[in-house]
Amino acid sequence: MHDTPPSVPDFAQWPSFPFEGDLRVKQLDDPVPVEPPRKGEGHRECTACNAPDDAYIWVGERWRVRAMDRPTGLPMVLILESRSHLDLGDLPNLLAAELGVMTVRLERAIRSLDGVARVHVNRWGDGSAHLHIWFLARPYGQLQLRGTFLSLWDSILPPISEAQWRENLALVAAWLAEFGGRPLAEPSRIQWQAPSSFTGQPSPGDDVTTGEAVSVIESAEESHAPAADSPEAEAAAPEGGQSDD
């Protein structure tokens, strides 16, 4: 018989905690004797290794940067990946040193965007054996989003506009390209069609995006059109879904 689960920890009272109301802690499962392989480990296919360059917003000789497949609740969510099939602890000295440079460079690029106050840098290692580092931008002035639960808030907030999202991607890609590599993200094309009416209602031919955003948490399946695994899914699922990272 399982013991009584512990009470909800104090962080449930933090201003940044996204939920309220009655909560309870799940029972902890018994540990498994052998952990399953991650994506790209053992005989499992590696999605990152199979992804073409055009699935990324910026590519270099040894590093690539990819985004979600649609706008997210946060101003920007990006993933830095090594080209080589290596995990964090496997990096040779050259790549280990470059990882520090690339982390700082990408953080600066994202922080230069309008409306971004801070950039959280995270690595979850349960979803994929191929190194990937998450970069999550916190909106300026949104103090309730500070800290640990930012990736949860990404699933809760309404997505930013696709035009703004694409412009942000293009700006980050261009920023990185100043130091080398190749930018692959382009801003949205301006629609020059004259309005069919002045009522404020779009006509049937207007290009209007109606899909919901894919967030860090919702991207549990690692693919390179959509985002990588979510951090929470990675922590919860045996195969790590970041939850990849």
C-alpha cells in the first residue's frame, strides 16, 4: 500500500505559480529496474540528425537553432542544437567552449527583441540523446512570469501574432549571422491587397491565421517541423518527450 502523498509544497503559494484551487501531489511510481533509451540512443532514430537545415532558423558549421512550428505564448522559444550527435557530457573541448559562446550569443540576440526582459536557458536531458538547449524569453513587465514556471506559462498565455513571431525569428537569425553561419528565417510578407470593405471584418480571401500555438509543454513529440519535446513532458514520460532536451 502506498504511503499518503505529501502535502502541496510551499511553491504553490508563490506569485509565479500558474494555478490555484485544490491541488494534490501524485503518488510516486516505483523506480524501474532499467531505464528505456532516449531518442537517438541505442537503436532509436535521432530526429535532430535526420532534420534538414531548412527546418532551422539559423545554421552554422557546428551548431543549428530551431523554433516552434507556430507562435507561442512567450515572445520567443528557441532551441540550440549541436550538429554532431553528442550529449552535453560528451562534448570535446572545442564544442564545449563554443557552447558557452553560442549560449551567450543567442541569449543576447533574443534579449535584443522588443518586449523581452529576460531569457531563461534550460537543458533537460531525458528526452533526446542529441544535445539541445532551450531558450525561453520572458515578456517585459510580466513579473508574475519570473522564475521556475515560465515554461508552464508558455502553454497558458495567448500566442503572439504570427507576423510579430516571424519578424522576431528573422531578427534573431540575422543577429546570429553577423558572427557567421546562414540565416534561414524571413519576416512575414506584407499583404498588399486592398480591403474589400471598411467594416473591419476579413473577407473570405483574406489570409488569417486561426490555429492555436504550440507551446513548450504541448510539444511532447520531438519533430523538426513542430517543436522539440517539452520540459515537463520530458520529466514525466519514460522516453522523455523536453521533454527532450
